[in-house]
Amino acid sequence: MHYRLTVMILFALSILVTITQYFGDPIKCEQVQKKENLPLAFLEKWCLLESTYTLKTGWNLRVGTDVIYPGIINPAASRTKENDGLNLDDFIHHNYYLWVPFVLFILSCTFYIPRLIWKINEGGTMKAMVTGLKSATIPEDLRQNALNTIVTALKRNTGNNNILFTICMLCESLYVINVILQMYFMDRYLRGAFSSYGWKAITFSEWSPEISDDPFTQTFPTLTALSIFS
């Protein structure tokens, strides 16, 4: 499953996101304060390449009256009283989406590496030993003779396949290590939001059409802000 289904799903998603991001319309931008008549194409390219943001102080405000979307407020609202400067801790930057196609492709490759190591070292031995035994048309006496041959070969080579056994155990361990490392990598990729996202999503119960402070909106917002200074 790891080397076949998971690889296929991740690779297909990588292609889909790549087509959307580089050959479609990955992002839509709207200029709020039109002090300068900036071309829309320039704005969309700039928004895609630069890190957009949301603000924590805008998560619990009412949508439609206080904010147009959770986390979208004027950065001046996050100024600190001490120095009247922007509270940088209030900003949540979202710059992961530009690298999603590459991340999905790398993840699909890492899931296939243990399988590739096993195929190179095993050389098709197991497949050659059982070829034809699953056929429904093979006579029972021939099937039994083939099984006896396999048993005899295994007994004769007892103790001679320690290297192959070690490689098999290594590949199985690599599957587990790969999953653990990918969870760590995804947590770093999403700035620490991945490790706590599942628990927050399960325990979150205060769903409201007016205040959308759910974990999905905070981690994967569909609307973000970007300030352009000229």
C-alpha cells in the first residue's frame, strides 16, 4: 500500500496541483486601496510569490460585520501599546502553497525508495519461485511438486539468506521511519500547525456561521492579505 497506492495518490495530486498552479489561475487578487493603478496580472504574480498573512486578532471577530474573513483586518489593529509598533507575533504568514507541487512529488518519491531498495537487492527471486502456483489450471500434482521444490530449496539454503532477510527488515523499518520523518517535515513545513491540527479539529465544537475560528480556517485560509508598499 505504501509503495503503490500512496505513491500513486501523492503523484496524481502533485500533477493536479502543478497544472492548476502553473497553467491555470492559482490565485485571485483584489486591490483594496487603489492608490496606484497596479496591473492585476502583476498583483496576482506578486501575491503568489510573496508570503501572504492573516492576523490572530481577527480570528474571533464576526464575519460580515467586523471582518470580511477570519484573520483579515487592518495590520494597524495589532499595534502594541508599549511602542506603538506592529505586533509581529500576531501575524501568521502563509507561504507554503507555492511549494505544494514539489512537496507532494518529494513525498511520493520517498514512499517508493524502500520498495526500490528491496527490488534491486531481491532481484525477483520470490516472484520466480511462486510463478504459476496461483494458476487455476495447473494440475494438482504439478502444483505439489513445485511446492516441494520450493521447500527443498529453502531448507538447502537455510542460513544463506541472512543478507536478504536483513535488507527486508531494513526496508520495513524504512517505511515506519519514513512516515515519522514525513510527519515531522510537514509540521515544520506548516510552521508547527500540523502536529496539533488533528486534535484541534476533533475537539473543536464551537462551529458558528458568524465566527469562523475553526482550525481549518486558521491553518488553510482561502482568503489572506498582502501589503504592498511603494
